[in-house]
Amino acid sequence: MLRAIIVDDEALAVERLAVLCSGLDSVEVVGSANDGETALELIATLAPDLVLLDVSMPERDGLGVARAVGEMPQRPGIIFCTAFDRFAVEAFDVAAVDYLLKPVTQERLARAVGRVAAISDRPVVAGAPVAEWAEDFWVPHRGELIRIAAVDIDRIEADRDYMRLHVGSRRYLLNQTITRLEQRLDPTRFLRVHRSHIVRQDQILRLSHNGFGAWTIGMRDGTEIRVGRRYLSAVRRMASSV
């Protein structure tokens, strides 16, 4: 049984989540809060296993609560429940277990709670090492947000204000700049080859030169990507190290 608290500044949202939790045999709601400061007091006092947390709240918002929880001796699993998909990246940065978009469904909540239960026997304590590079990303897909493992991304291309993640035959859009993505990806696995393209290095099949100073990368999926001049030296270093 996971002991949970619900944090949302809207009373109806708290009530709705409580009703959904009552339909799950693995969850017991032990408290609720309508603002971030009260939530932190409850977490410190009750030591819950799970926090169902809204993002947008007065004074200290949900992300601020999650950051503060990260400094506690024992961290509960955090599931964000929010109407806004634009905070998913920040949620990943504060190690949320899941990110649910309102209106939250029973099925979606059950899956998220299952993830918390799966890691409940492996508690994370303050001071534990944090991965230097992103291991996965939250992306919107059919009305919810799903996790995409970084190692499953074949390549990334800029699409106006979004990044298009190519994962096998599937495509996902992520609202994040390509520079920020580049900073979060392991440089031993991923390589920026153009101002609008990042590729996973093991998906590169060949590097071609047209005889006039231009280089092109051939990907395993058949895609041809022109190498930008400012990225050519990094591409050459990659090729020479293979």
C-alpha cells in the first residue's frame, strides 16, 4: 500500500484525484494540500510514499516543491498531475516518476502508480548520484505524455519551434530548443551534425564527400543529412575514432 498525499490549489481537483485513488487497491490517501509550503510540511510530517502534485500553484509551485523534496533524506515518488504539457522537461529534471495531463484517467493513474510501486523497494536518498546525461524524455502523444528512452532516438531534427524525435518508424514532437537537447544528450552517443540535426552515432552508415567541400551523412534509415560547416570537425573526429 502506497501512502499518498494530493497537492493541488483547486479543491475539486483534489477531490477528483482522491476519488480515482479510492479505486486503486495499492493507494491510501493520507493527506492533501492546496499550496506548496503546506505540501512540504505534510511531506516532512507524514513521509508519504507518493505525491500527486500539480504544477501551477501560488507562491511555491509544484516544480519548487519537487526540488525541495529532492533535498529531503527520503524522497517520495512524485507524479505530476497538471493541465500544462510545457513543464514536462522541467519535471524530468526534478526526477518525477510520471507526468499526467488533466483530466487524469483511472487507467493512466494506475500505470503511473505502478511505476512508483516498482521503485518503492529501491528508495532514492539525498546525495545519491544523478545521471549526468538525460536517460529519457517526456513527449506529448495522443493526449498524454510518454517516456522516450534517449538510447531509442535515432535522430533529431528541428521543426520550427519543436524538435522532431525519430524513434524507429515513429515521430514525436518535443517543445525544446536543439541547443538544450544537445546539452542533455550523452556526447559519446549523439552528435550534432547541422544546426538543425542531431544524430545517434551508431545510426550513421557512411560519410560522403561530393568533391566540392560538402559532406553528407548517410543514416541507416536511408536519410541523407548535409553536414554543417561548423560541425564538420566534430564529424571528422568521430569518423577517425571509429
